[in-house]
Amino acid sequence: MTTTAVRPGKRPSYVSGAAPAANAGRIGTSGKTFQIVSVIVLVVFAIIWLIPSLFALKTSLTDNGVAALGAQAILTNWNPTLHSFASFFQAGDIWNWYLASGITSVITALLTVFFASMAAFALSRLRFRGRNVSFLLVILGIMIPTQVLIVPIFQMLNWMSLLNTYWSVIFPQVPAVIAVFIFKQFFDGIPAEMEEAARIDGANRWQVYWSLILPLSRPVLAAVSILTFVGVWNNLLLPLFVLSNPNLMTIPVGLATVQSSFGQRYADIQAGAILAALPLIILYLIFQRQIVEGVTGSGLKG
């Protein structure tokens, strides 16, 4: 029988040397279980998301008479037709709607990124009296619904003689409070030492903002641009109030007018909705990586 020498002042350890290996095995098993559960959950959510989308596509490829009979008739009918898309192009000036939505969305996104990033730079990097109060007011602005401001916005645009112009859709959407918040969260994560080094080299505030901060903020710039573009593209309430010229109508307003004329023609209505959402789907598929990187990098992930 052998004994194990124990150093004075140290308790003997009775843990087997195989324990770390056993713990590693348990961690590995739990990690694989977590991965399997995660994949199952993702597949379930993907199916839940795909079912309505596929049903919408099937409805748009179904004859209006069959679509009016209900979901069962739509699912059992296997005679796809593009008649709904053709009738939609004939009924509405969709190319003008695409042009109007594209112009207003692009210009609004560019102006929002420029002014929101400047405001966020001031709140993040400059030290001035009332800075915390200003940021608090920005946060409070997130809680104000846009619908509450629609009447004052309409009156201001009417006073400025901007109704029935693209600017009436662009200007009210440029002051995006959430964009300022996202930019500030991202700018706070940039080390102050980099700015101090630039100031030592002789850079002024504008040069620090334009040549240092913005190049480091490409992910959040892309994310805010795309999210703003999507929000303006899908906005119905504001263009509905400030635009009455058919040649200036955006996609949501034009689609609403066509839907009211179609009545119970569900296939035509669904075809219009798919045409309206198609550019956004393509945009997201192209820039989904930038959107995810920008949002997670801004500090909104936790």
C-alpha cells in the first residue's frame, strides 16, 4: 500500500485526473445539444416566416376568380398565371411610383446619415453645456409617434408651399432620432486616443469627423442608410397626406389607390404588394451583412 506525500499547509486533492476530461466531455456534449436546438429553432422560425410569403406568391399567381373562393381553392389550384401582374402594370403607373419612391428614399437616406452623424458626433465627442440634456431630449424624441406630428407637419409644409413636391416627403423624415442614437452609440466605442492623435497632428474638428470618424463607421453608415431607405420606401401616412399629384405618388400610396379600385380581386392586390416589396427584398439580400454588422456594432445588441 502506497501513500501520497502532502506538502505542509496544503490539503490533499482527491479529485481524479480524469475529471478535466470528463468536464470537457460534458461541455462538448452540451455545446452540441445547444447547436442542435438552435438549428431546430431557426428552421422552425424560417418555416413560420416562409409559409405566409409562399402563400402570398401563390395567391398572386392565381386567377382572381379562384382567389376569391378562399385559401383552400388557392392552394389546390395548380394553373399559375401572370395575369394579375399584367393587370397591375396596366392599372397603375408603377414606373412613376418606383421613381418617386427611389428619389425620396435615396435623398432622405443621404441627408439623414449626414445630419444624424454630425449630431451624434457632437453628442459623443464635444463637451458643451447642456450636452446631457440634449441627449435626453433625443431619447425622449424616440417615444413620440410620427402620427402625432402629421398635422403640424402638414401645416408647416403648406406654409412653405412644399406640398405636392418630393421635398414634402423628404424633409419631415430627415430628422431621424433613432439614427442619432445609433450613431452616438457607435461613436462612443471609438477610442478617444485616435482622436487625440489626430488633433496632435493638426486636424480640426471637421477633419476628425470627416477623415477619421466616418471612415471607421462604415458598417453603421451602411446600416442606417439601408434602414432609412426601407423606412421611407414603406412610409404610407406622410406621402398620403402631402401628395395628391398622381405623377409624384410613391409605391405605398399608389398601391393603396389601386387596391381601392380592385375591390375583392385578391390576386391583383397581392401581385401589387409583391412588386412593392421586391426592391426591398433584393436590397436586403445584397446588404444583409452590413445591416447586421452596423446594428450589432452600434451597441443595440444587448
